[in-house]
Amino acid sequence: MRNGLISRPTILAILALPAGVIGYAIASAVLSGLALPDGARDALLLFVPLFVGGLFMVPFLLPLFDRMAKRDLAAHRAQQAAEAGDDAGGDKPPD
């Protein structure tokens, strides 16, 4: 948070939960209206709406994951550069 502003990936991540709930509700309503066998109906009504809700959430969460991955990659590159700088100095004897 800079200057009291929330970044766009954070706002999208917050909106992911309502999007998942909407996807879950739509999938549950559609599956409830279908004539399914009793054994398959219970399993489908449990897993399919959760899967659809998760799919609804993915576009909202990807920018947040992308920002986190870029931050971690930059830290990794900085660490490698620091290690390369230490090795080039030649002050320390090898272990």
C-alpha cells in the first residue's frame, strides 16, 4: 500500500471471493435442475460447483500471483548477483 492506495491486483483478489460464490451458486442451480441418478447427484452437487467456483476465481487471482512471482524472482536474482559478487572477490578461501 503506497500513499493509502490499494493496488489493482489486491482489489481483484478481494473480488475473487464474491466471484467464486456466484460461480458456485450458478453451478448448484444448474445441477439441481438436472435429472441425475441419486448416487451421481450427491457427488456432482458437491464437487462440480466447487470446481466451477474456483474457475470463476482464477482470473481475479492471477494478477496477485503474478506480482508475487515477479517479486520472488527479483529477490532470487539479487541473491544470485550478491553471491556472484562474493565469489569474484577472492578474499575467502574455498570451503
